[in-house]
Amino acid sequence: MVLDIQREIFAAENRIRSHIRETILDFSLPLSKMTNTNVYLKCENLQYTGSFKVRGAFNKLLSLTSDERQQGVVTASTGNHGAAVAFGIYKLKMPGIVFVPENASTTKVDNIRNYNAKLEFFGADWLQTETHALNYAKQHNMIYVSPYNDLNVIAGQGTVALELIKQLNAIDVVLVPVGGGGLVAGIAAYLKSVSPKTQVIGCLPQNSPVMAESIKAGKIVDMETLPTLSDATAGGIEAGAITFDICKEFVDDYILVSEQEIKNAIIAIIKTQHLLIEGAAGVAVASLLKNAKQFQNKNVVIILSGANISLETLKQVIA
Amino acid sequence: MVLDIQREIFAAENRIRSHIRETILDFSLPLSKMTNTNVYLKCENLQYTGSFKVRGAFNKLLSLTSDERQQGVVTASTGNHGAAVAFGIYKLKMPGIVFVPENASTTKVDNIRNYNAKLEFFGADWLQTETHALNYAKQHNMIYVSPYNDLNVIAGQGTVALELIKQLNAIDVVLVPVGGGGLVAGIAAYLKSVSPKTQVIGCLPQNSPVMAESIKAGKIVDMETLPTLSDATAGGIEAGAITFDICKEFVDDYILVSEQEIKNAIIAIIKTQHLLIEGAAGVAVASLLKNAKQFQNKNVVIILSGANISLETLKQVIA
């Protein structure tokens, strides 16, 4: 399994390198002092479209056959994945549609429109939208791009780890936000093959800890979740998602954080780094601030997964 | 004159390259659509210490003789220049002191402390602090590092233009925030020598338009200024500052913006780019938003000079 994924990640690296940014790994002196660790921030908040999602999206789009590419792709998302696919379609000049629910907020729709994507409204809720998008893809012989349940997408996200290994010699711990698990699966699978001593820790909001609970239960659980500032990692995991097995094999541990801890983390990054991060990235920062004692004097990499916080949410966080 | 500065900028490039970041030049699709121009953001907000000031500071420190370097440097600033000198001293492991007024705010002092600099409090206001720092430097045979009135500092800032020329082929307009004029002097002098058709426009807050008024008057004017969100460009210009003549020769025009326009610009960057910028960078963005008609279909580079906005100011801006 690990070798398969590693090979896929190398292939992804070759495909997507010219389309994505090698984001900076920023040593933070103030956060290091605060926690008595050596803190390095992997700034995927500065990636194109403001999140790591373009890595997986581009890898998926670029791995299509020329026939598939001509037919185009379909996805359903108003979030970072939707923006990433929209950006990929636009850059690669290929056909594609992003479906969003009829009641999707203007801010989120605008974010996708920014990338000139073809946008279609359908359905009163997400389930309707997603089902429609899947059917639409089948009927029109188009490829549906999943946000995480796809080896090409996971391998794309795994290129973050490839950059990390180049950027820092001895990585003791990597803290990664976890929703569907695409990012942590790619990172963990790669790091465990080249740096087995590096601890990979999944970070989740207490309000939506689905992957952590699933690992505990030994199977993907269908559970109630609460709203969270970490909207990019919120919600359930698709039955049969391949990220589950990868996480089970390669992720060392999980840390859960509260909404207040996520808020404090976003504020800490504004104050010390003058960077905007979204809730999901805040979850990873909060996981360090909460558990600093566990990581004394270690080299800790935090994956700042994204920047896409709305002005309204930012207001609430810093109020 | 232009050749002299150009030579100094090449020398600066060689000295400082390994100590600074080549910051990204980020094409903004949303801002381009909003203004019907092609907007490129030069992200010095992502430079070490959160502003372009490290370029000039490192060039000054690295151009000292070994004797001078052993004696160390002195500066007086709680702002971006202070942080940049503190960072330089720390990185180059040389002696140096940053003087700040006794009543300097904790936030600003903390920012300098972040870089492990030797900090000394002196004086009830800036004039006292600066005078003391200058005297201290003389008495102790140390070098005083001016924030802008120094050819080495100006040449360091000019390396921004060197990167720009590499990053974008046809630059029609560059919008640069102007305080003491170190940044715009370096950028304009370089661009006019390699790309004479590129328009370099200085951007200032209406509340503190000292360089623009000085150019109009044909001499450095001593004028009342009002508080501005653009604290990094606020205040008067030292009598005899060499930036005045350079601006007079190479800067094509000036744009002044109101405090409300600066606020709106900071918000626009948060909404479209999910980046934090400080007031001075907001001045340059506001100058485009206000005068978009003047720049239709042109390639416009905006220098996002810095990120260092305090949490308190951010709250006020987005409230």
C-alpha cells in the first residue's frame, strides 16, 4: 500500500509541479517561544485559491485520458475543493461544471465565480446537489471529482510532504487538519515511507471528529456533528472512503480541540504572523497550543491548510 | 545618478539575496475584474518580519566594514524598520540596540522582542528617543541605521524592482506606498533605468502626504500631519533626505487617498485574497481602486509593503 501511494505521489509531483506553488515553510520564533518547541508553518494558506486543494484537483485533472479530458469534469462543492476544481478547469481550459445548492451563500459562490468556472445551481440541500452532480456526470460521460475519496486526489495532497522533506531536515511531528482525510492520508503515507520516525497527528474539531471516532470504532461511523469554525473539515465521511484505511495504517494519533481553542489559534496566527487562516488551519495550530508539553524541544510542522475565512467569520473570531 | 543607484541595487542584490525572500507576485483575478485592469500583487507582506524593510536593513548591515560590524548598530523605531534591524542583528549575530520611547506600546515592543533584539527604553517622545539614539551611536562609535535616508537602505529596497522585472514582462504601472520614500526611490530608480515606460506612482494618505507636498513645493516641507491607518508612512521627512531628489527625478505621479479608502482597500484584500495587509499597503491598493479608470487594461503592480496590522486596528477596520 505505502509503496503504491508513494509512487502515485511522485507521479503527482511531476504532473502538477508547474501548476502549483511550492509554499513557504515559515519558522515562527514567537510561536516557538510560546510553546518551547520549534514551530514551522507550512503555508498552504498561500497556495493558489487559498488552500492545498489545488494539488489534488490538478492531479486528478491532469491524470485524465485525453478522451476524459475532452468530456470534462463535474464536482459539487462551494468550499475549497470547488474553488480548486474551478481554478483547474480554468487554467487547463477544459470543460467542467461545479454544482452548488440553490441556497448557497453569495460569498462562497463568488469565490468559485472568481475562477470563471461554469456554475450550476441545483437542489435544496447538499445531498440533492451531490446526487444530481453524480448523476449528471454519469449521464454526460463526465468524470466526477471527489474531494477526498480518490487516490489521485490523495496523491496530489501528498505532494505537501514531498516539499516538507526538502524544506526541513529533521521533522519530529506534523500536525494536519482532518476532515475526509485526503490531506492527512497523502502526507502520512509519504512521510512514513521516507521518515518513519516522524509522528503524523490528525487534528479535528471536537464538534466534528468523524475520522478520529471512526478509527476508534474500527470502521467509518455515521454520527451527528455540530457546526464548527473548521467548516473545511466538517461533516461525515463517505461510506467506503479509501482515506479510512490509509489513516488507520499511517496516522499515529489524533487531537481534538474546542471551538474556543480554534478561535484562539486563529487570533494567535494573526498576532504573531499577521496571516489569515481559516478554521481548519486553526484546528492544527490549536492542537499544538493545547498539547505543547507533549512536544517540548521538538521540530513541529503545522499544516496551515487554508486561508479562506469569510469577513463575517473573521469578525466573529476577533470580536 | 540613475546608474549609481542601479549599481548599488545590483550590489545589494548580491549581498542580501540569501537573507531575504523572493516574494510572490500574485495575479489577482477578482481585483482585475473589479477594476478592468490586470492586477499583480507584490507580496512584501510575506517578507521576513512582515515588511520589505528587511531588504534595506540587511543591505546596510552587510555593507559595513568588519570594524563597523564589530562595533554594532543603533536604530530608533518601534515599527517595521525596528523589527527589520532587530531581525538583521539577530540573524547576523552582531551587536546592536533598538531604542524605543518609554511609552511605546507593548504590542510594538513585543514585535521587536520577537527577534531577540537588545531593546532600550529612552525618552518621553520620538524626538528624544531618536536624538538619544543618534548621540549614543556617536559616543559608542556605532553606526546609526536610518529608515530611509541612506543610499544602502534605498538600494536594498530597490531589490523589489529587480524581482518584479524577473516576474512580469510588461509592467505598465507600479503603485508604491510612500513615507520617507526609501521604497519608492529604490523601485523608481531601478525601473526607470531598465523599463523607462513603466509609470511609477507614489501613493500616500491624505492625512500625511508629506513627500507629495514636498515635490509640489520643490523642497522638503515641514507640515502638520494627521493620524492615519498608514502608520508605516506617517510623519515628516528629515531635512536633506536623499530620497527627495530621487523621487523628484524618477517618480511619475502621486495619488492621495482618504482613511475610508484605506479601510475599504484592506477589506478588499481580506475578501478577495484572504491576506492581511497593513495600512501602508492599503494605501497602494486604494490608489488603484480609486483611479481604476486611469489604468484600464494595463498591467498594474501593487506593492503590498507590509502585513503588520495590529489586532486592535484590524478590529476597527472590519467593524
